[in-house]
Amino acid sequence: MADYDRRGGGGYNPKKRRYRDDDDGDRRGGPRRRFDAPPHVRVRKQLLAIAENPMRPWHEEVQSIATLFTDNWDDELLRTNFVDLVLQLAVEQPMKTPFLAAVVLVANTNKPQIVDMLLAKLTSTLETKIAEGDWRDVKLYLKLAGCLQSCLEGDGVFPVLEELFLRAVDLQTASSEDTIGTELVKIILLTLPYVMVTGPTQWQQKAADLMEKTEIIAGEAHPLQALIEPYHPEAGDQSPVASQSFISLLQTQLQNEANNGWALTCLPRPWELPVEEVEQQEKIANAEKHTLPPIAIPQTVVAGPRPLFPEIYFSVYANQDVESTPPLTNIAASLIRDALIDTINVLNFNRNVTARFLIELDCYFAPRTFAARATPFDKIREIEPPKSSWKPEDVAVDAVFSQLFSLPNPEHKLVYYHAVLTEACKLAPAAIAPSLGRAIRFLYRNSHRMDLELSNRFMDWFAHHLSNFGFTWKWTEWVDNVYLSNLHPDKAFIMGAIDKEIRLSFAQRIKNTLPEPYQPLIGPEKEKDVPDFKFADDKTPFAAEGKEIAALLRRKAPEEEIEPVIERIHSLALDNGLDPLVASTDVFVTSVLHVGSKSLSHVLAAIERTKERLTDAGATSEAARTQIISSVMEYWSAHPGVAIAIIEKLLNYSILTPQAVINWAITTYAGATRGEALAKGFVYEMVFNTVVKVTSRLRQVLQKATQPEAMIDDETIEAEINGMRSLFRAIEDALVAWATGSKDEMIEASDSLGEGDGNSETEKLVKRWGERWLRVFKRRAAIEEAFIVEAKKERERKAAAAAAEPAPAAPAQADDMVVDSGDVAAEATA
């Protein structure tokens, strides 16, 4: 009894009943009634999960859904939901499109009306998407229509593809730099395989004729292709892989596939049933044919909401001794990549679902297309033909990296692609982690050949990814590079990655994850939470004034108390032959930073309180603006990420100008370090972020100007455009001097070392960094100029459309306001 009491069981607790009273017995009754969900809910659930279970045969799943649907055909809600869901899934989960088409084909044997309903909705949606320029959705809807080719009358989707090609020819004839025509040809070429997989012998001639036409556009290199090449090797070096345009590669692959009888071995054929289902297979083959409703394609097509650029096929698994991804000669390389890219970019609202689709990639393609999941790379070497050696993890990771390293810009923020890789690694660490390891080694080996923008994206992703997995990496593999010059690209990458890691954690923790040779890269100043206040040392010029201003700022003294100290600094500076404004600016800005050093919010509050004085100082002279930046970068030199964040806030407050930031980074600081600053990741980050800020503002102005009731005049637009162009000119002028070796600091350095011929290793590295920087910002300038041209065209088009609209009718008289309700309904319908 004592034991029972110790367990807390003593006493009567009316809320804790271990049995029912006798009078409750009749309430229990029999077993609980089973609740069956309504048909439209069950069909929806099964359609959403179609092909996701690798243990269930496709034909069983397809026939089960089609039978459930046709057995409940009288349910109007079911019919409507079915059509809407098929179209929605075709866009949001494009790898399931062949399976959705198979359900429709099987349902066509019993209820052919469903195909007419689907085609009517499909074609009307296609017309809308074509008019809006939403070309990805156009491609995905045509992909669904292509999979339904076997139940279409006549030539099916071929007339639509022919019409799209005619528009592409018109656009290419008008301008060789047109990108819409190239996009249309890509849509045509990506639709063809899904048409041919339904009946390879029936449509061979139509496909051959169409591909003969597309060769005219697909076979020509686009003028913008040179700007978006992922690799930029120096003279005498070569890219790790031959760069290929996606559209020309696709054209070549399709021609090879046509020569092989359109085998298309990677595509699933869920409408092909096993031998024992021969009767059902005959029903599918002999089912009613349907006419594809006409699709109106406007004479003038628009680029749409997403900017269009040529695409380069990028792979991080190139030149391996074992093919763990489809070779470029195989159409599977393009078809699988295209389906994955669409899945990744469409499902950007849910990285977890995206990662799951990547892990389960092999469920959506033909059996034996891939090797077994999580097969070690060493085991892949042992696989002999005809078995596939393609690792599904490598194919999935490769697709994500192709978007992460897409030029000029990926479709979504870079951090989204970071998150997808992180989630995939968490879902299947044993499968994904080795693939990522090989990708990292490939990228590091070729980082000096990569475009500088992509090299910095790799650095950002690498540090971010390590932060999600305990900052662990086999740093010993790169230990020899620690002893290289700071200008060497490999050493610069290591230093930049460690700096990014410290931003995401703290110095001591990162130091503990690094081998001994890396320890000197993290100095003791990085381990301090708050930088030293240089005016705390009495030997520093203006030390007393600096401490006094810091004390005044700390107690939020009014401006009248600070002004006398500033005047005293001016007098002392004049006595010592210094620029008084530069001296006082250095003292004041450093004091502001010291007072707000506790956190970013503290420093922003300090800047807000002193914004008026800082703005006046920045507006006085270029030297003062330069000194503001120098003071910020000097105070936070151990933590450049904090310094860059403060510089961006000073730009937002208009205390600094973009031109001042560019001049400080590429001219002042780079000159003081004789070009070594160009190898520092944070300097590139500062300049790049400043340029993005300027171009983003210009784009906002241009987009607002296209609105019907825009309140932006032409002078404002021209001022913004001229400001951006002058910024790019300043960047180019400064970088050309570094890239050609004509910078004064480089000439002086060569003369001092007795190497006036400019062939020293240091000077070669500085020139190389200048070339890499120059390529990035030349591309940025060209892209913005193209955007200005397109915005001008859009503005003129909308103005012409507005002018063509009839004038609004005069308001009706009171007697005319009484109308029949039938007339209202008729007008609404019209």
C-alpha cells in the first residue's frame, strides 16, 4: 500500500476512470462505422500520389484511378475537379505528366467525353499563357497534349508546333539577338519526344520535317551566348568541358534519336499494359479519337514575366572515368534535366517537397534508367552494360547546381537552391552527401577557370552548406594551397569561405574545425566580439577628441556639444597639414561605430541619430565620402561582413553614393594593396551588391513607367539610366587598367622589384583578377542595356494598345438606367 501511495495512486480521482460504469455499456455498441470519402476526394488523393510508390506497378495504379473516375462519372464535382487537377499537376509536378495522360487514355475507353472536356480547358489555358508570354507553362501544357497524341485526330499537336515555329522565324528574322524565338524552338524540340513516344512509327516524317526547320535556329549560336559561358579560362588554358548551348545540344540529340527509330528509352510508357492485359490495351488503341480545338497564336508574342536568355548545359560531373550521369550524346540528358529544372523552379514554395521529388527521381522514368539508389561510386565502376550506371543522386544534384550556377541570374533567390540541397542531404544523407562531395571537388579544381560571379556563388553555397552540417569538411585535401600567395584563386577561395563561415558562426568554433595549417588564417582579432577602439590608445592622433566624442554619443548629447570638439579637430588637423574634414570624419565615424558596436541594430540607431552630420560630411567632398568608407572598413576589418552591411545602410540613407563605394573598392583600396584587394571576396561582394542596388532601382522605375497611370516622367527615367551607365563606365575604366597592367600601382610595383616587363607572377595574377572582374560587370552592363530596350518596347506597345482602345461611352441618362436582367447576363457572358 505504501508503494502504491508513493506512485501517486492513493485516493479517488473522479477524472481518472479506468473503467466504464455499468449504465454506459449500452453506449459502446458495435464496431465503429467505416467512413468512405466521396469519389472526388479519393480520385484527388490517388492522382496526387500517382507513380510515387515504386512497389506498385504503373498500369495497376493508372487503371485503378481511371476506373474509380469512370464509375462515378455522374458526379459533376468529380468531373470538374479531375480536369482542373490534371492541368494543375501537369504544371506543378511535370515529371508525372505521362502518368496523368495514361489515366486520361484509359478513361477515354469508357467515357470519351472527359477528353473533350480536358482538351477544351487545355487549349483555352494555352491561348492565355501564350498571350501572357508564360512560356514554361506553354511548354508543360504542350507536353501533356503531346502525351495525348494517340487519341487525337489528324496531326494532333503538330499544327500548333508548326505555328509556333513560324512565329520564331519572324522574330529571328527581325533581330538575330531575339530570345523569344529561341525559346519557342526549345519548346518545340522538348515537346517532340513526348509526341513520338506515343507512336514512334506514325509520326516519323512529320517530326523529321519539323526538325529540319528548327535546325535553322537551333544550329546557330546566339549572340548573347558568349556572355553567359560558365567558364572563363585564361589564355593558354581551356575549359574543363566543352560548352554547349542547350538548344543546339537538344537538336543534335533528337536527330540521333530519329536515326535510332525514336527509342526514347528513358521515357515512361504507362499506357502500355502487360501482356495479360491485351484486351484493355486494344480498347486503348481503338478508343474514340478527338479533335484538338484550334489554338489562336497572336502575330506578336511577348517575352513574358521571366527574362529569357540562351541556356548553357552545365554539369559538375563532367569528364568522370565512369558515367554517373547521362552522356551529352543521349537525349535522356536533356529530357531528365528539363523535367527536374521545371520541378525545382515551379515548387519553389516548398523546398521539402522539391527535395523529396529529387530523391525519388527514378520513380518517374522508365525502369532500369538509373542504377539503384545510394549505390556507392566505387560500385558504379563495377556495373557492366547493358545495366545503367547513372546515379539518380548525381542527376538530381547536377540539376540543382545547373540552376545555382545559371547566368546571368537564376530564376529564384540563390538561398532557395541552397535549401533544396540541404533538405535533400537531410532526407538521404548516405546517398546525397557523397555526390555533393564529388561536386565540391570538381568545382574547387576549376574555380580559377569559372566565371568570377559563379566562383563567388560557389563560395557562398559552400560556407552555407557546411553551416548546416556542423562545419565539417575534409580540409586536409586542400592543405597545400594554404601556403600559396593570397592572390592565388585557390587560396582566395579558402580565405573567403572561412570568412563566410565565421559570419554564420563565430571565429573560435570555426577555428576548432580546421587543421593546424589553417589556424593562422583566423587571427586573434577575429575572436574579439567588439573591435578595439583605436582612439583608446593615447598615441593615436586625435585620441582625446575621439574618446570625448564617443562619450558624448554614448550619452546622446545634442549636436551643440559635439560641434566644439569637431572644430578642435579641424584646428589640430590644419596645424599638422591634414585635410580637416577628412580628419574629423574619421574620428566621428569611428566613434559612431564604436558606440554601436554591440550589434547591427545598435549601430543603425547610432547612425540614425547622427544621420544629419554624416550626410553633410558626405555631401561636402569626395575625400570625405571615401573616408567614411575607409573608417567603416578599418574598424570592422576583422569582420568584413558587418562592414558591408553598414555600407549598404549608408547607401540607403544616401550618406554615401554608389560611385564613392566603387571608387573606394576598385581604385583606392585596390591601389593601396597593389591589386591584392581584387582577390578578396568581401571587396567583390561590396561592389556587386552596390551595382545590384543601382540596377534594381532602375528596373523598378522602368517597370512603373509601363503602368497605365505611371507618374514618372521621361527626365526621371533618363536620369536613372545615365546614372547607371556612368557607374558602369567608371567600373570598366578602373578594371581595364588592372586587367591590362597599366595601373600606376602595378607599374610602380614592377619597377621596385626590377621586373618592368610585367611578367612577374604577382602581376600576372593581378591582371587575371582584373580580367575576371571586368567580364562580370561587362555582362551586367549588357544585360541592363537589353532590359532598357525591352522596357522601352513594352512601354510603346502598351501606349499603342491604349491609343487603339475606343473612348469610354458617355454616361447613360436616368431613364436609360433601367435595363433588363437578361441583357446584363448577356453582356457579362460576352
